[in-house]
Amino acid sequence: MYYNLLMKNFVNWAILAPGTIANSMATAMQGAISKSKTGKQIRTYAVASRSNERAKEFAARFNFKKAYGSYEELFEDSDVDAVYIANPHAFHHDSAIQALNNGKHVLCEKPAGCSVNQLQNMIFTAKKNNLFFMEAMWTAFNPTILNIIKIIKNGEIGQLKHIESRFCNRIPYDPKHRLYAPELAGGALLDLGIYNIYFAMMINDFLPIINHSSAVRMLNGVDVWNSINLTFQNNVTTSFQSAADMPAGSDTHDAIIFGTKGFITVKNFFMTEHAKLHLYKSESGNNNKITKKLDIPFMINGYEYELIHATECILAGKTDSHIHTWEKTKKLCNIMDTLRKDWSMKYAWE
């Protein structure tokens, strides 16, 4: 099937689990088809849900040709080339393994694996089957963040010193909600804090972390709030909070990147379209001037960039992305494993 895909020069995409985030990806697929150069190579082919009715409704709304009432039917369809996995992350491992073993390329919503052990098994299976596998970390492809990194590398804020961010949401407590359920790998870290970590990793060119500390508040066996400090090999630090049960007041999804000459404010850092460069006007830093604004709207909704990249990688015969690589995914997952170990937080299958 893999070599036939290379010959036909397009990818039949399927979506597994048509929930909220799948709606966003389907919207991106539709937009990418009409607005991007890669659009002619993207086909919205199939969707699978545990509910046949839900699958049919989703397929009709987003112009997918096939609708399946089970994941197994999707995996057995030989015309499916690649699967975007969008079910809760506790099920990512089994879904990805099954897709890969059925000859499907995989773009798996973050976190791809709930632990490094799970992730390594997924990567091993992709290698074994000579198939593309990538975690769907849309932050890695964000045009504003990529431009922020250029500003930092050009020395415009001087020497990089510290990154501060917050990703705090308030979800009413329900022990069955996926964020509060340990059997669904709930908690703030894997759902929200993962973005804080990856953002800081991007800014620091994925250098090793040499020190860390954290505080956590647990509820029902999962972290509902955490405060984390990391130090990178270049001595740049990051501090952040993520929470599932409370907002952080103002600027609850924002970040600030500090340097010796100034700082960059980033609105909604994990899905940003806006940033501002501030340069210090005094030694105290109390006075600063905005010298540059980045306003880079998404082509569609932000999901299109990882989709386009994955499509191009698949058609080029790649198994690993050159942007969000397996190695970067493993580094990210390893940090979260380390933090969970500090908190004595284990999932049922560990």
C-alpha cells in the first residue's frame, strides 16, 4: 500500500473519533484543500466513530466519502492512507499501534503517548512498518512562534534569560470528565502543561534540561494544578503553571520571553497569532517601548500547518518529520514522565 501511495500522489485522510478537536482538523482539511499548494494532495476520505450515526453526520458535514461505526472498519479499509487520531490520549497508544499495523500512516493528537514507554512502542511500530508517524503538536508549526525564534536568534532582545507562561482553565469538577479521570490519563500536565514545556523547548532549541522543580495539587488521583520550573543547559530558565480547575486571572494563556535588552509578549502562546517586541528604555526596565508587532493570522485555524507537513512527508516517503521529530517528542514526554514520578502520579496501566 505504501508504494502505491507514492505513485498516486495524494493522501486519503481519515479521522478517528469525531469530537471537538476532530472538528477543528476537519475544518483545516477543508480549508487546506482550497487554499494551500498541497491542497490537491489532500483527500477527506473517511471518518470512524463508535457511533455510526455520529460518523455519518460528521462525514456529511465535512465532505468525507466514508463513515464507519467502528474503528476496526476504518483500519480494514485498504483505501485509507493516513489516520488522524483524535480520541482521548489514554487511547492513543492502542489506536496508533492498530492503525500502523494495518498499514496506515499516523498523525496522532498530543500527547501521542502518555509515557515514554508508550511512545517508544509507537515509534518502533512505525519503523517496523515503514510508515510515517508524528505527534500532532501544532505549536511546532506556528508561524508567529517561528518568527519569534528568528527575532531571538537575531539578538533583538539580547541574551535570552527566562520564559514565563500560564495555561490555566476552569473546568467544573466531574470525576467522569477526562481531565479529572485517572483512567483517562487526566490532569493538567498532559493536556495543558505540555504546551508550556514545548514552547520553552522550541525557544531554547531543544537543549537538555539540567534542573527542575515543581509543586502540584492533586484531586481524584490527577494533577489539577501544577507550578513548574525548568533550567536548560544554556542556563535559561522557564516557569509556568497549568491548571484544570481554575483560571489564572488576567493573561491566563499568555507568555513572556525575557532577554537582557527587552522582552516579547505572546498572546495565547500555544495558538498565537500575535506578539510584541518590547525594548528597555531604562536600566531598571520599568520603561519600555514596543518596537515590533507580529500579527500573523492563520491560513485557516492553525491545524492546517501540521496537516500539510504530514501530507508532504508521507508523499516524500518519510517516516519521521524533520520539524517535530521523534526525538523531540521523546524529550517532551520524558520531561512529563519525570514530573509525574516526582508527584508519585501513575496511570492504571503503569
